[in-house]
Amino acid sequence: MQQSTYDEIIEKLKAGQTVYLINEFYNRVFKIPPNWPTNYTAKKKYGGEYSIKYDTDLVLETMQEAVEITEQEYLRY
């Protein structure tokens, strides 16, 4: 896990990278595609993936905290 700033996340997305974030408080991980804003993919701990709107409070809070994880960490969650 790596603490990132909101601007760093945005720059990665603009560069065409998929970004993976974690919100440990809510036990959720997020996959944000480079074609944002769009619906993102989220997972609960030990659960399946589901679609979540980019402008929900949970997503916005997670983007502000911006704790980045790897794709492998996202898949194992």
C-alpha cells in the first residue's frame, strides 16, 4: 500500500493507467479505469465485484484518502 495524493492519482489516470485504491475503514477496494469519470468497480473484503458510481460519497472519500494498492492486492481482497 502506498499513500498517494489526489493529484497523483489523477495524473496516473490521465496517463492511461488503471488505479487501485483501498478504503480500510469500509473494507472496500476500488478499480478505477483510465477513462474516468465512469462507473468504477468495487469489492467488499472476501466478496465479489460490483459497479459503483464515481460520484458516491464512498468513492469520493476514498479518492481523498488515496491509499493505492497493486492489482494483485485488489484481486486477493
